[in-house]
Amino acid sequence: MMRRTLENRNAQTKQLQTAVSNVEKHFGELCQIFAAYVRKTARLRDKADLLVNEINAYAATETPHLKLGLMNFADEFAKLQDYRQAEVERLEAKVVEPLKAYGTIVKMKRAETELQRAAMDASRTSRHLEETIDNFERQKMKDIKVFRNSLYAPDYSSRLDIVRANSKSPLQRSLSAKCVSGTGQVSTCRLRKDQQAEDDEDEELDATEEEN
């Protein structure tokens, strides 16, 4: 669910970035062209005003009939420049300035989209970090259990017996096995050892008497 939400937000962010880029490109071009048109229209108005002034100046030097005709033409031409002036003002106020304002709006929207993208990247990074931490914790617990099991080695005494048994000679291991098999057998083993010692002493005495 979270991944789908992030994908939807990512798609919306890309769509918004595309829209902002298109507005920035085309509105910028429109603003420049309209501004150039307004400037040229204003220059044409200025040239027309100069023409009106020159016509009036010339009319003052002519006969009354021609003077009247020239002045009427100059007045009509001047009225045309009034319309041109209104056109310049309307274009400046209603078109050029709003298009210029879109430059600031576009910058703000671009900053917002960049912020959203940064937030999404941070969210994606945070989610990846959480998954990494979870995997690390699971691996750590697994390793701790393995280590804990390795601490519980077989009983020390039993291992010591095994070492001792392996270090004895075959005859000693056989005698030990016989002696350990039961309490009655332990007594018999001891008696056999005592009898063997007495026999050895008797043989030594007999040898001494023969020498004397």
C-alpha cells in the first residue's frame, strides 16, 4: 500500500513538473513576444504623434481650404493614436504583467515540486533504511541464538572422562572397566592386587635364603 501511494505521488509530481516546465517555456515566450509588440506599438504611436504635429505645422502655412483639410486629417490620425495608446496600456496591464508574474509563480511551483520530490526521496530512503534495520535486527537475533547454542557445550566431567580414557593404555582401560563395573568387582580387584603383592614378597624372601 505504501509503495503504491509513493508511486502515485511520484506520478503526480512528474505531471506537475511537466506542467510547470511547459508553462515556464511557453509563457516565457509569449511574454517576450507581447512585450516586444507593445514596445513596437508604442514606438509607432510616438511616430504617429510626430506625424500629426508635422501635418498641423504644414497646415498653418497653407490656404484656408487646404489648411482645414490637413487639420481634419491630423485630428483623425491623432484619434487613431489614442486607440493605439489604449491598446498599449491594456496589453501592458492585462497581458504582459500577468505573464511576468507567472515567472515568480513558476519558480514557486518548481520549488514546491522539488520539495515534494525531496520529501518522496527522503520517504523512500527512510523506508529502505527501516527495512535494512529490520533485516539487521533479524540477522542479529539469529546469530545470537547460534552463539548461545555454541556456549552450551557437553558436560565438562564427561568430556574429561573421555580424555582420560583415551590417554590410558589398553590394559589400564580394561582393568578400569572391570573395576568400575560394580562394587563387588571392585573388592575382588583390590584382593587380586594384594595377593599379587604378597606373592612378590615371598619370591624375594626365598631368593635371599638360597643365597645364604
